[in-house]
Amino acid sequence: MDQSESNGAPPSEMAYLTYNGKTIELPVLSGSEGPKVLNISDLYKELDVFTYDPGFASTASCTSNITFIDGDKGRLLYRGYPIQNLAEHCDFLEVAYLLLHGELPNAQEEKEFVDSIIHHTLVHEQISNFYGGFRRDAHPMAIMVGVVGALSAFYHDSLDIHDEEQREIASIRLIAKMPTLAAMAYKYSAGQPFIYPKNNLCYSSNLLRMMFAVPCEEYIVNPVLVRAMERILILHADHEQNASTSTVRLAGSSGANPFACIASGIAALWGPAHGGANEAVLNMLYEIGSVDRIPEFIKKAKDKNDPFRLMGFGHRVYKNHDPRATVMRKTCHEVLEELGIKNDPLLNLAMELERIALQDEYFIEKKLYPNVDFYSGIIFRAMGIPTSMFTVLFAIARTVGWVAQWREMISDPTQKIGRPRQLYRGKSERKFIPLEKR
Ligand code: SDX
């Protein structure tokens, strides 16, 4: 395979690998930022061996122009823009446009994009029937995995991934309908009637209103909470090839329809090691209960024989501060201030936990810093959002990143079905033993 064709960029230099008396060339490809990569596409063909990298800590699965993370310096760029600038100056749909199209929208582009989202926030009326099939205490992520996948049963005119127009309308539908479906999951668990979206509200205002309004009275959204939600959604929108995004890409590589791919991303995000960590942080803080019990839990987190980990700490890529956590911490104080929540015991506990952990030699040596999930749960709780909805809110935001990455993958001419291999350590071939002789 011509290396320049396979990756769109000519190799900048060559690496050499010698094994079993044979030396092969491995083209070294450079990106615009970050580590170079060794193209090993022909390794198996040339040397009859696989690479081995469980967890893919040293593996680039694709080329991408969307998001760049510098874990050592704690930098996060969406299409080249630092996350801090976007969180400070943009609204969520402005950033969604940037992630999808590669450039910040001008006023006309933003108006058209917002209009297209606003006019797709309703879901097919029959979809509400699905909710009645769940127990009222169903976890809202279980509902979201189900109903988002079920969208492919309703929108037959946006399933053909090879039709650019259908890809576009599926993208708009997914981004537009996630808040509606999420709010319906919350209302269902609360036994309250579903609230329809309103076209004169912005993305986060609609989300908050659909969650907290009741038909008996007007619901006035709090602009500080709206601003906080917009910022939180921006911070969670995309994050390179994390577990759920890689799941969406792998599902998409088989040609699965966009709704099924996003449903697979929601399922992967649910795990407490990933997007489920924000819910796990709150549950951990409740379990710790008071500042004097922090040392006991720090000790548990350091104990190799104890599966307990300090939720909201550590990251596969960030070995410095997660820049999102820094913005989140600031937002947390603003929201609590606005709500007049002084001296929140959970926030005090979280801040003391952060202070103690960051001074502990174990966390320093392993470069474990608070990540994006450490503070988000405290903000959501202060906003009156139940813990079980935290990861659902993460999924609403990350749908933009999943869709942007899925579109990038589908439109890559070199794209083919993802199919990793393995190091087999099972039984070698052996003689069959009939039942009567076992
Ligand atoms: C997200 O990938 C992304 O980009 C994800 C995300 C996104 O936006 O998509 O950023 C969102 O998922 C954030 C992470 C949320 N998860 C948590 O907060 C759960 C707690 N954190 C850990 O489970 C862990 O830090 C991970 C899963 C986040 C990262 O795990 P890694 O990179 O596989 O690191 P590791 O498990 O190999 O840990 C390295 C060492 C280990 O010790 P040793 O085996 O070297 O002795 O650090 C220890 C770990 O035991 N360690 C922790 C720890 N995290 C790692 N010890 C105590 N508490 C922790 N939280």
C-alpha cells in the first residue's frame, strides 16, 4: 500500500524493525501537533506478527482533524481553539458547528444551524410509548441506550450513510433530539408529564425547562444556570479517541446506521471508568461523608489489593491538570454563589479531598489530577439534577463529538471495517472426545 495514499501525508522519515532475520521499513508520519506515528499497516504481511497494545495506550487508531489533547501540558483544542476560550466566549451550538464543520460559524451560518437544530427537537410521538415499557426506577442511561437506538426505526430517510444529505439530517436529528429524550427519561422517572421543547429557547434553556417545568405553571429558566449548562456541555463535547468515541467509530466502520452508532457510544460512556465517573464521584463523596474520613479513602485508593479508586481522579492522557476540570471548578463556585449555597458540605469535602490528594506522593508520582468529572456532579446536584442523570447530560454533550468523529470517519476514503487481532493463548487443536468417553 502506498504510504502517502493510506494516510494522506507522505512519510516524514523511516523507522526500521528487525525480527527473525528480516528488517522492514516503518514509515513515520507526522501530524500538525503531538507525537509522530509509525505506520505498521504492513507489519503482519511483512513479518507475520501482530503488535500488542491492550487498552491502546500507544496506538493511534485513525487520523483526525477535530480535537487535540496535550496530556503533559494539560491542553485541549477543538479544531485548534483552546477549550478555555470556547467555554468562555461561545454557546454550545456555536461549538457544535465548529466541531462538525471545522470553523466557527459567522452570524448567518450560526442562525441557519440553530434554526435547523430547533426545528428537529421534537421526537416522533410514538417514541413516548417506549418509556412506558421501562420500570419507573430504570436508570436513565438504560433508557437512553434503548430509545436512541430505536430512532433508527422511525427515521428511515436518514439511515443511508453513503448519502451526504442523509448523514447531515441524521446529525441534526441526533444533536437536536438528545435533550428531548433525556428530559423525557427524567420526567418518566419522576412520574411527571413530558414537556415539549419550545422553539424560542436556546439549547440549554430548552433542556432545563423540559426537565423541570410542569404544565401547571410557567417555568422561568435561571440565566446563570443556563450559562453554566452551556459551558458544561462545551467542556464535554469531544475528547479525541476516548472509549465511547472509539466505540462509535468501530460501530460506524461496519456501516451501521448513525442512530445505532450513537447508541453504542452511550453504552460505552456509561461505565464508571469513563462517563459514569461523574455519578460515581457523587456516590463516593456521599460514602466518604466527612473530611476526617478522607485519609481512610486515600489509603484505600493506594492499596493495590483494594479495587477502590478515587473517582474523578486520573486520566489516560492527562498527566497534568485536565483543563476542563479547571473551568469546571470555576463554574462550580459561580453556580453555588448564584444559588446562594454557601458552605456546601459536599463542595467543601471535594475541595479538601482534592487538596489532600494533590499533596500525596502516590498521586503526585502517578500524576493523578482531578478530571472533568470531579466537579461536574457537584454543579449538577446544586442545579437540582438527580445523580442518575449526570452521565445522560454528558451523553447529550458528547453526541456532538461522536457525530463529528463518525462523519469524519465515514468520509475518509481510506476507511475500512475495524477488526483488531489477538494474541491467542487458548488450547491448541485437540482430538474430539465423544460424550460417552468424557
Ligand atoms: C473520562 O479518555 C478520555 O478522554 C475520557 C474522558 C472524555 O472526555 O472522554 O476524559 C472522560 O472518562 C474521564 C475519566 C473518568 N474516570 C474516572 O474518574 C475514574 C477514576 N479514574 C481511573 O479509573 C483511571 O484514572 C482512568 C480509567 C481514568 C485512567 O486509567 P488508566 O490510564 O488506564 O490508568 P491506569 O488504570 O493504568 O492507572 C495508572 C496507575 C495505576 O497504578 P499502577 O498499576 O501503576 O500501580 O494509577 C493508578 C492505577 O492503580 N490510578 C489510580 C486512579 N487512577 C489511576 N489510583 C487511585 N485512584 C485513581 N482514580
